[in-house]
Amino acid sequence: MDKKNIKEVYTKHTSLEHILLRPDTYIGSLNKISEEKWILETAHSVKRNITFSPGLLQIFDEILLNACDNKTRDKNMNVLKIHIDQKRSQISIFNNGKCIPIEIHEEENCYIPTLLFKTLLTSSNYDDKDRKLTAGRNGFGAKLCNIFSKKLIVETASKDSEKKFTQIFEDNMKNETEPDVQPYLGSDFTRITFYPDLDKFFMTHLDSDIICLMSKRAFDIAGCTPDVKVILNDKTIPVRNFKDYVDLYFKGNEDVNEDLKIMHTIVNDRWEIAVTLSDSGPQHTSFVNSIATNEGGSHVKMVIDKISSKILDIIRKKWKNFRKAGEIQKYLWAFINFQVENPAFYSQIKDRLTTPAENFSDTFNVPQKFVDELNESGMIEIIISKIKSKAEREEEKKRSGKKVKKLKGISKLEEANLAASDQSRKCTLILTEGDSAKSLAVSGLSVIGRDKYRVFPLKGKNLM
């Protein structure tokens, strides 16, 4: 290999160059992907296919989570505003908490806001002895948004120092204006306004899909931070707490059983959960310090394991030979709002918590009152019925040596075990008025058996 080739093969880059060359490591893919996602709107929710750039959503989230973190530093913070201007491809995030100190950093000889938004690997979160309930950890967050923006404007103002700081960064953080510090009389605030470099995300404008996901994150924050009013595009999000947030997944949603019992509890100031039944396999909607942990992690495993263990204890009183907690988990949908000190994640994208459960300062224990309410709700009878029905279908397959067909496209139909078999004529269809009545009927099948009975809720549907 000659010298020219060696020089071409082995290259050295600055941190900024490396981030731009290998963005997947820091913010995820810049290319668009398609996934099924929940979209939360004012009165209801819907799950649909969304096409979006994970990287663009991530840089938005970095600024949003910075604003949320300010609540842990200033308990008086009570307003967070998000404004998304689709025409101008502009995003602005404001909070009324304590400002970023408008002071010169002695060692770096620059203003602290400049340091935080320009200099990589600078953060107030590096001291692990200082136990913080924040999202930021590694000193990249806000800088990543700056790097992938055509323009980013930092504004922060202090009531105590009577100063307002403004600085503008441009061209992927390569250029900036001199800090502008002016006299100021008013309350503390911080506002970050940025114009994503859409070319890097293979986009020409902020499309409706990415705006839906950004808006959904605003709803997430409203649910996870009950003492903060979240305002999206000048409209206050009507979510007062985590229970309100969970309810949005079921109100007015034809794809989800609206009448499902939702068991909710605030365990302590670190753990808040809600549990209901799932028709689509095990599901979770979970958060750590307001971060959406879509891939779960140690906190999700702890909650699901402990709840399914409690349910198993109840089931075994009725069905002594049943021992599979894993089967129970297939029918659970858990909502988790968790606050943990100095969380560790699989990557900078922070979608999976890796902090070992034994390191949680507050472990999760299922309150006995929650267990009792779960037992009285009828949910456990439905789980038993579903597990037995599955076991009976599998047994029927073994006996007949044939695959038992199931009607497709009717999501709320509870099928009989003998349907589509040579004994299908013996089956009876039970029609109920709605989902609540269906749940009652399904519970009854745990007594008389699932072989010959199928159940379907009409919910006002016309049979003719």
C-alpha cells in the first residue's frame, strides 16, 4: 500500500465531522422509515403507519427533554411551550424555569450558554455523585440539534441578574454570532428556536407525519410532568396527569376496547403505572424521566414480572396446575412513568433503559390494594379464559391433525374452539351490546368452556 493510499484509508476527523459523517451513532438514521406508531390527539388516539426520520425526531426530543429537565432544577417552572411552524420549518421550545446562567465560564472564557450549545461533551450532568432525575447524561443533547440545524437561536433571561442573552448559530454549528447580552426586566425563561437542516434528513419540509410524532411527544410530556402546563401551538394540552394520558389511548378508538378496565396506581413519587388487557400480545408504553423508552428496558421488565407474578398467585388458587407467568404477560398492556437517578441507556437515542434494577434507588413493589382491585376487575378471569382457549385450540389441532382456521379481519371476535372444524355447526354466536357485556360473557365461558361459543360485541352495528 503506497503512502497516498494509506493517507486515504486512515483518516482523522474532529468530533463535529464524525457526528456529521456517522449520525446513526448519535441520533439514529437520517433516512425515513415506516412504522406503526400511536398518534395522540385532543380527544382520542389512533395507531397508524407513520413515515419519518428517526434522526429528526431525536434532535427535536433533545431540546424538548432539556426543557423538561429544567423542572428538576426549578420546582417553580410550570409552563412549557412548543411551537411548530410547518411553513417556515421552524421549531421553538420555551420554558419559564430558571435560566441558564448568563456568566463567563472561567476556564473556557466564554458564556455558559455558548459552552452548552457549542462545545461538545460539556454538561452539568457529569458528576455521578450528584443524583439527578434528568434525561441529559453525556453532553451531546443540545449540540446535536445545533449540528443538524441550518440555524439555532438561544435565548435565556434572568430576573436576578437583569440580563437577557441571545446568540445565533448557523450552518450546522460552524458559524455563530457574538453573544448579545442586554438589560432585562422580567421573569426567567429559556427559548430555543431551530430550523432543522432538512436536506440532511432527505426532506423538503416538515411533513404531517413528523409533526404528528412531535405533537405526540408534547402529549407524553404533559402526562409525565403533571405540574407543568404544556402548550402546543398556542393550545393547552388537556392532559393533567398520567391517568389522563393513559385514557387517551382508549377514548374514541375503534381499534381498542374502549370499555376495558384500566387499573391505575401511584406507587410512590418515583413509580406510577397503569395496566389493562392487550389483544395484540404484550405491550408497554413507558417513560424514564420523560424519555419515551419505546424499546423498554430494566424498568419495564421489573413491572411486568412483578405484576404477572401477582396475577399468577391469584390464578393458581383457581387453576392449581398453571405455572406459566410468561403466558400471562402476553395479555398485559403496561403504562409506566418512572423517575430514576442518573439513568443509563443502551445508546444516545435512549430508547432502552439499561440501569440494573438492583441500582434503582426506589424499587417497584405492587401495592396490595392494586392487586385486590385487579382481582375484582374481572381482568384475571378474562386472562384465564384466553389462556384456556389457546390451550384448547392447540389440543384440537393435535387431535385433528389440521390447522384450525380463524376468521380474520374481525378484531373483537372471540372465536369458538370448534369453529372452522367439522363440528362448527354445533357452535353458537353470542352477540352482546358492547365491550363491557362482551367481557362479562367471556368471563362466563371460563366456566362452561370455549369449544362451542363465540362472542362478538355489536356496539350499535346494523346486522342487515
